[in-house]
Amino acid sequence: MLTAIHPKLPMRDKAVTQDYYINKLGFSRVGDQDFDGYLMLQKDTIEIHFFEFVTLYPKENYGQVYIRTNDIDALYQTLLDNKVPIHPNGHLATKPWGQREFSLLDPDHNLLTFGAS
């Protein structure tokens, strides 16, 4: 039986990725060990893992994660309050398929889309 999924996304610089997710998005590190070239972060009940990809060209990165939330309006406002840039085409809106969604790009252009029905 499947119980969880932890996506793995590329990162160029571990310190930059960690700073963005912890200080801008409110994630925290998983565990107390530090692995070279690998980062595990969590927020509430989700985890996202990152692997080092130093030669990644961000404009050619197609990493994407869809994250469901039960309070999208509060999350969106918190990110705006923290001055987290929202994707230019990804402001909070109800999509034709009925989901309220917004998106942002992390420092490596991994697309994070947040949604609630």
C-alpha cells in the first residue's frame, strides 16, 4: 500500500535552496543529519527532497510539484506578506477545472503549484 510521496527536485546551491524554503516558505529540515549534495525539507505533512545539480540551467528546468492545501487564501496571503514572488502567470485564481490555484518558482525554477478545491 502506498502511503506518501516525497518528490525530488534539482538544486544548484544547497544554501540558497535551504534559505528560500525555510525563510520564505516556512519549511524546516528533516532530521538532524546533513548530507552532502542532498537536502530534505518538510512543512506540515509534506516533504520535498532536493539533489545537487550544479550545472542545472534554471530556464531549462521542468521540475514541478503540485501541493494541495486546505487554506489556500491564508497561504497565499502569508507568501505575499513575506514578499515571495508569485509566478507572473500564477496568481491565485479559480481555474476552469474548479481548483483555486497559484504558482511560484523557486531559485532553480522548480514550479510549485498550490491548489484547493
